[in-house]
Amino acid sequence: MASRPKVSKCGTLTTGPGSPGRAREGVVTGHLFKVTRERAGLTQQSLAEAIAVDVTTVQGWESGRRSLTAIPSAQFRQMRRHLLRSGADPALLVLFDAAMDADAVLSHGLCDRRSSDVHGHPLANWVFTRSATHMIAWALTGTPPAALPHPPPGMPRRRGPTPDGPLLGDPERRAFFDGLRRSAEVADWTGAESALLRRQALYLCSYDVASDTHAWMTDMRGRQARASQHSAWNWADARSLATSLTRHGERDALHAFIERGMSDDAGELANLNYWAYWLGLDNLPRSDDAFMAGRAEWDAKALLRSLVGRMSPELGCIDLNVHSVWSLLAVRPGALAADHELCRDLKQRVTRLLDGGVVSTRSRRELDAVHYGLKLNAP
């Protein structure tokens, strides 16, 4: 297991929606642990006996009152191996690192929300993937991460007051988002050296359903527009902000970014590099956004398969997804070679989008080009 920042002890993550309780410092990791145990068919008692701990310890881990990030790494690896031998889904076990990253951000945001130390923030030192970001969002919105496997058929539903997810209470969510806004603003004032914090904090703020969120993000967009348009960090910042605004129903910023931010080969490559990292196909840890300008090291077919799966009309960033597929096929036309199933899937999705009328004029042109290419290369 890769090392992760430890979750600090502050006692602010509570057990209920609005009423104080015992601290939950590992709420996301704990809930993932609970899901893993339940799907493996283990009881809290049987697991506790197998790993030689008291059942109250297992209960504390699952509720988040005791943080799994605080136990020795050797003990945690042993516990994961036992879960695997007991039939746990490997796809769940590989998500624990992302869950720990999420808990580090949540704990920092609630414990140190008045701090102006931008360099000590977890979001300032690690480029987060989709899995880690969605784990954070799980605690903020209640929506399970896309990487979380569906429960096996016949899995009984929980009964009683047991929560279905690690959702924080309203006061904790409000405190967290307020802290994120302050962090983004301080990072904006600091400049390029805090660009990663600004970008990632701002993206997470887009999950905030407060009535003034869109206005605040629009103001941050105005500040960004006054910054240098030629710096590498500003490109990544503009991309994240444009995709964030789609969550609030605004697509103009995304269309403008596609038009300007990917108007040359450097922008197109940066976009594909970021997709590969975001979707977990580039699994090297990144401490800043500079890797987006580097040489492509990812599997083109695997990236295409992931991007094709995102060509759904209900997604706010559908125009970016369409452009990314078009761009990838332009630079790696062999990605579709000998994969008839992927070709059929892509053709069906392209046809559905062309018939649906939900994409931009530019996206329609790109979809027409992809459709024509599919016809030329049909088996």
C-alpha cells in the first residue's frame, strides 16, 4: 500500500446529520471497509476473531470513529489479504488508497479550515484521480464513486438505521465547503506555486449545492481570465473550472475552453494525458500538473475504451468527451484496430448522440468525422 498523509485528530466529523457525536476521522475508508466485509459475507465478529482484534475495534473502523489510516501498514496489509482470501472483491480492495486520500482531505478541511498554509493542504501536493475525487464527493453528495463495483446479485439490503454511505451531516459539509473556498482564494492570491491547490479545491467546490456557488465560481473564472493565458498551470486550471461549471448548468465555459485550450497539438496532448491519469491508466503519482505537457505513456486502446464509455448524453461534459474521442482517434487511428466490439459500441453511441440533439455544433462535426471513419474501417 502506498504511503498516504495521515488523518489528523480533531473530533469534528460527526456521526449524525447535524448533531455532534464521536469523531469520525476515517469515514470514507471505514464505510468502504464495511462494504467490503459485508460483500465477502463476513460478520464483524468473525472478522475481528480472524485478525485478532476486539469486535468494538471493527465497529469503530466501520463507523469512522477509529481511523484505519492510523493502524500500522503491516497490520492493514494483513487485513486486506485476509479479506481477499475470504472472498472479498479485489476491485474493492484496490480502492482503499483512494479512500484514504479522501479522508485526508476531509479531515484537513474540517480540522484546519482557518489555516492559510496552502503548502500543507493535501490538495496542494498530490494530483488526485477520479477515484479519489469521487471518494471525497461520496461524503459530500452521497453518490457512490463510479469505480465502486455494483453489489453481487442477491446481496440483501441493509435494515434499520445503518447508513448507506459515508455522507457527512449538513453542518460538516457547509464547514468543509467554506474551508475549500478559502483555500482556493488564498491559493489564487499566492499564484502559480499554489496552482494545484486552487484547481483541485475549486473543482471540489462545484459539488456544493449552495445558492451562491455558481456566482462564486464565476468570480473565480473572472480572476483566472485576468491571469496569464500562457502559463502551463493556467491551462489545467481552465480545464477544471470549465468542467466544474457544467455541474451548475453552464456549458459556455467548456465550449470556449475546447475552442481555445485545445487549439494546438500541445493542448490536445495535455488533455489526453490528463484523461489517462484521471481515469487511472497512468498510475504514476504526480505532485503537480506538469506531466500533462509530457510525452504520452498510456495505452491508446484502453484510453479509447474508457472515453467511449463516457459518450452519454446525460453527462454535462459530453462535448469535451466527444472532442477527446475525436482527438484520440486523430492521433492514434490504430486504437480501433481489430476491436470489433469497441467499434460497434462507438458507432451506437455516435448515432445516438447525432440523433439526440444535445451536443454542440462543433461536436456534431466531430461525431460526423468519427462516424465516417468507422464506416471506412468497418470489417
